Amino acid sequence: MFIDLGAAEPADERVASLRAELEREARDHVSAYSAPAEKPRKTSFAPISNVSMHALARRGMSSREMRDYLRGREFEAGAVDDEVERLESVALLDDVALGETLVRTLRDRKGLGRSALTAELRRRQLDSTAIEIAMEGLDDDELEKALEIAHKRAAQLRSYDTDTATRRLSAFLQRKGYSGSVVSTAVKQALAPSGGPVFR
């Protein structure tokens, strides 16, 4: 399931959409196990489901984040586990999809490197398997992304001497989470006379 972190859809519409999806799933479950002569039962949601759907309407969450959130709302542990399991079964909680979306979004919007991305995925309480899958293929464009950022930043360092510009650009890329070797290569290329600004 793709989770759009920047979704423009109003929260009320997202809640309604999530509610409709869960109602369909519940009806299918009821009809699969009901006797033929039995009338379909009207589905109503427990308070815990309303809380979880409102939370998901605001932003994508990992399973652990949802579990902690619901426990913080003082629902019983058993009810929390059941709700998280139900949300996972209908793909409203999907740690792998969330991880892939976060990596793509944070790389594109903030230009974060591998270590910063990994730290963010851990902060969002994704397990090691989901993190590993989300980070697959990242090394292929790590240097390319660092170079792109370094060239943009180098243009803002025109007023500094070469040593100061090198120091500042290196620190900037390190804060973004790029490794030492990637930072070194990107800084050298971005500040090279042919590829970067002219320094004093």
C-alpha cells in the first residue's frame, strides 16, 4: 500500500474512505462465515477502530507507532493487539510500504543520505527487515544525490575561501547523513574550478 505523506485529501474524506474500506472487509468476513438464511449484520466499529482510523487519516504510521499510540489512549493491550493485527490484514498498516515511501520522500525533499534515512526509519519504529527492504538500491544513487546537493550548496559559498567552503560543505553533507567517502568525493567535484563557483 502506498502512503502519500503529502496527501492533499482532507482528513474527514480520508477517514470516510478508510471507514468504507473497513466496512467492506467486515461485510465480506461476516458473509463468509454466516449461515445462508442469516441476514447480514450491520457493522459497527469499536471506539478503538475510530481512533486508529483518525490517526491514519493524519499520517502513515508503522505498526509499532500505532500500537504505542493506542496504548497511550489507554485501550487494553489485547484490544490494541487485535486492532493492529486487523489493520495489518487489510494493509492499512504496512511497514515495508511506509519505509519505502519515507525513503523516497526524505531523499527527494530533504536530500538525506543513508545514515540519516536509517535513523529516521528507526525513529519511526520500523523493524530491521522493513528498513533493509526500504534501503535496497540506495547505494546506486548515493553519490549522485550528494553531488547534486553539493553543487547547489557550493553556489551559496562563493564569498568564502576554498578551505572555509570545503569545511562548510563537508559539514553540510555530513549532517545530511552521507558517508565520509561520499562527502569527500562530492565536495572535491563541487568545488573543482570547472564544476563549482570561483573562490577567493
